[in-house]
Amino acid sequence: MSAVDPGSRPDLCLRPRGVLRGAALTLVFAGVLATAAATGSLPRQEAASVKRAPQAAAHGTVDPADLSRAAAEAMADGKSGQQAAEEFVSRSGDRWGAVYGPAEFEEFEQALDGSYTGVGLSARKADSGRIEISRVQTGGPAALAGLRAGDRLVAVDGRDTAALSVSEVVSLLRGDGAPAGSTVALGIERGRSSWTQTLTRARLATDDVTVRRLDDGTVLIKVTAFTKGAGQRVRDAVRRAPAGAGVLLDLRGNAGGLVAEATVAASAFLDGGLVATYDVDGEQRALYAQSGGDTRRPVVALVDGGTMSAAELLTGALKDRGRAVTVGSRTFGKGSVQMPSTLPDGSVAELTVGHYRTPSGHGVDGLGITPDLVVSDTTGERAEKRARTVLSGLGGGS
């Protein structure tokens, strides 16, 4: 398999409407309670029935009962309960709190299960400032239409991409929850040729862990999201790596996902022990690695400002326990815990209930993790070359 190009973003997005809107869903704890094990998240609760511990007030979080009451009162007045809940959360100061419609939340849960609706391409900002296709997913609509990496994406549904960010282009490609079978028209340029290509969105499997062997023997493992099964794929990749080969773990642009999967990924490099501590409504808990990981192979973790949430949890565990040298720029700083609760109209509120810390007790939320070696430019090949140099010094490359 080939690695995802650094700095690119696929038209799978774990943040339905931008970083602040959806990042509340990028840290989903699994296995905390018995009923959570099957779903990979803290169990969804009816908002009116949730009671918060007194310590929770210190987090500045929302009482789900109050939120449910606000939504119910709006509905009684003939207004939108979801809109009322969104306004309530916006005023609350809960930075990561968010409210989702039933279909939107279902789409996110499906994405965490390893599937998404899109056209199967990744986009990035080229040196010219234009948006270009960086990767095409095999078997997806874009691949079947003959699109290639390097093609310039100049328009999406008639909108010029020149003034748009990559995230905005991704949102247009996905159609903000548009169903499989819907279409999107892309303006494409290749060399001196230009044309409009209409693609039909399809339900696609994610490709969140890619592995390739570099020319110096290094094993590059790129993880773009911690969806279901991602942690085990990291473990399998490490186990299959040739003896003595170093591992470059690329977590740049990883917006998070299932914390249980990040914990399994940590288990690839640790022989048991603490991965993180966290609190839920004031109750302290801990996450531990599985035993049997490879504790001798040299590892460098490559991170940037897009490394968030569960990816930061993994970064902190490997850094604090001396298992990896971290290279790149300071990570995003998303270290809070959210719990989903259902509102009277069927919408779902994700509300902050606590925060996690790295094994050494470092709080991540709002602070991020500063890598061992700070690299000013973490895009493209420059940061990767620095990381490979460090790995070589550890005995993991030629």
C-alpha cells in the first residue's frame, strides 16, 4: 500500500462542520463502561436522566438536563429544539460541546466504523496555491472516472476553489451529509487540458492506516484517523516489520477518533503500562496498553498542529514513556472528554465531561504537546526527512 501524501485531506472528514463544530466527536472513549464496549463510545444517555457530579462544574460543562429542558421548551413554542440546544451550548463556554441532527450523528458513527460517503480522493494545497488531488482511492468514483494524483481541482459544483481552504473543498466534495447516489461536478485541469467531471458519491471504506517501506529500510506507518480496527492494523504493521527496521509513525493531520484504537496502537510499542489518565465527572480513571508490544524497535512519531485528540493521547504516551522521539510542531491541544446524550427531538448533544492527561500528568487540552525536536515546516517532505535523520541516529535506518 502507498502512504497518504503528507498534508492532504481526504473527503472523509471526522469533523462534520469544521474543527470547532465537530472536534467534540474526535475523542470517543471505548470500553469505559460495559455497555460502551460494543459501540466504541461512552454510552448515549437520555439528557434528562443524566446527573452530573459536583466536580463537573469545574470543567464549565453543560448539565444535560438543563439542555434537554431548553430544547423541550423551544419545541413547545413551535421552534427548533436542535437550534435551541445549539444556542444553549454556544453560550455555555463548553468549547467542544456540539449538537448534531440524528442523520449527521449517524454519519459520524459510520465514519468511525470505517466508512464514509464521498468520491474517494484526497486534496491538498499545492505550492502554486491551487488545490490539487493528492491521492485517489482505488475503486472509488474518482478512480473509476480516471482522475489522477496531481490533477488540479479548480471548481466544485461551480465554485472556484482558488479562494477556498482545503477543508472547505473537502466539505463541498462530501456535500455536508449528502447521501450516496448524489452527484458533484468537479472542474479539473491536467497539463493544458481542462474539463468538468461529474462524479456520483458512493459509500466507501476508509483507508486510515497505510504502510510502506522506504528506500532506507524504514517502515512508514501513516495513520489519518483512529477508526475501528486502526489500532490493530498498526500493531500488525509493527509485527510484520523486518527485524531492526525503524518505524516512522506519521500522525500529521490526524484529527483523532476512537481512543480505544489509539490505546491499541500504543500497545504496538509498549509492553503494558499506563497510556493516559482521565476523569469523567470528577472520577479518575486510566487507560493501559496491552502486553507484548515491541519495546526495542526505534520509533519516531511525526506530528503537527493537525494532530488532535486520540492522536495526541498516543503521542503523549509514547513521548512520556520514552518509547518514541517526537518530531514536528506543537499538536492541536484537544484533550477533553465528551459524552453523547439524546435530546427530546432525537438530536444528539456531545458535552464535555472531563479531560485526560499523559502518563507524566501533562494536561493536553488547550496546550498540546511540544515535540522533542521542533520543525518549523511540517508539510511536504522536509519534516519527513528530518524525522528519518533522527530515526537513523537511533539505529532505525541506513
